[in-house]
Amino acid sequence: MELAFAETNKIPIILLYETGKTISRFPRGIPTVIAEIQFHDHEDALNQLKKVLAKWNLEHP
């Protein structure tokens, strides 16, 4: 429901999930998904998320 709301309102989405987990094809097909991050642990998730947000921020000042 939250993903559909974000798409409808043109809110950028970052998919974040643990390596080895399976996610539905539905979220991957949403046009407002700006990144997909697979992480091994919390530190890895934060590091990758920081990089994605920094890049996105540069592209959308």
C-alpha cells in the first residue's frame, strides 16, 4: 500500500532488503524506484544508502 501511495504521488522509492531474501517483482517495476539496495548487515545498508542518497541529491538539487 505504501509503495502504491509513493508511486501515485511521485515520491522516489529506494528498495532496501537483506542479501539472500526474495522480493516480489511488483516493487521492481514501479517507475519511481530510484535504487535497489541489497545489504549484508546494518553497516553495509547504511553505507550503500548514503551513497545512493548523495548521488540522488546531486542529480536533484
